[in-house]
Amino acid sequence: MTRAESNEVGTQVFTVPNGLSAIRLVLVPVFLVLLAQGQDALALIVLAFSSLTDLLDGFIARRFHSVTRLGQLLDPAADRLYIFAALIGLAWRDLVPWWFLLLVVGRDVFMLVLGVVLANFGFGPLPVHQLGKIATFCLFYALPMIMLGQAFPDLAWWSGPVGWAFGLWGVLLYWWAGMIYAGETFRVIRIPRVIVPVQSDTLET
């Protein structure tokens, strides 16, 4: 198989990686209910299982060249939903302030608006910035650390501060990346669009 073929993105729906991503999505409400009810240990088990399926579906997709467009949508969607679910569950129990939740959600709403602006000018989504990936990693790491302190109080003395350090850095980098995306959006939409006239194939008689 050539390199071009191995990097090809397929349009299949029913693949093993997509099935694993679907399982992750189905488990989001389970995770949220467990977290909201204070069953932190079980919620962490669900989150750990979801993380393992995430690693597994990525490995299978790359190893067997079964990367699909649907999978490229499901993976980041699942990550975002788990972050939102963790924030909602922890805020519901007053373990995380609501302003923290609003900052994270507000940034994603901001990104949605930028996406609409780009679409109105005929552009697709911008490439993912490395800073955005780091911010998502910080948030994805921070919230389980806070949950860990609730599930095992003897660990709270270090897991809490570590979790909040990653959380605050995550939000800062999240918005910093958002500002970079905003700058790129306005730079892109100001690029003059070259309209190529369509030539008719009809011969004049």
C-alpha cells in the first residue's frame, strides 16, 4: 500500500474505530449521572474505560488504515462532551465554581461563532492549533484529578492543587488559542476571493 493510500480518509460508517467512538459517546450520560450522584470512583472507572477505548480506536484506525471522516468528528466531540459532563457534574456539587464552567463553554461558543463566520465566507474550519491541543489536554487531565481527591480523600492534599493548576492553565490556554483562531479567521476572510469565469462548452453556430 502506498503512503497516499495509507493516509486516505474513508467515508465508511460501520467500522471498529467508529464503533468504539460510539461506545464512548453512549457512556457520557452514564459518567455524568455517576458524577452528579457523588459516585466518583465509578465515574473514574467509566472515564478510564473511555480513555482506553479512545487509545484503542486511534491505534486500530492508524494500524489498519481505517481513518474515516465520521471518526474524525466523533473523537473530538467525545472529548468535549466528557469535559462538559465533568464540569457540569462537579459544578452541580459545588466542587467547581460555575464561572469556571462558563469560561470553558463560552470559549466553545466563541469558536462556533468563528466557524459560522468562516462558513459564510465560503471557508471550512481552520486547522487545529497546537496550543488548543495542549489546553484540551490540561482540562482533560485536571478534572479527573479533582475527582480523584473526592473519590479518595487521602489523595486530595495533592490531587486537588495539581488538578486546579492544570485547570486554570487549561482555561487560560483555551482562550489564548481562541484569540489565535479569531485572528486567523479575520485574516482569512479578508483574503480576496478570485472568481474564475465559467467557460461554456457550447459552440456558437
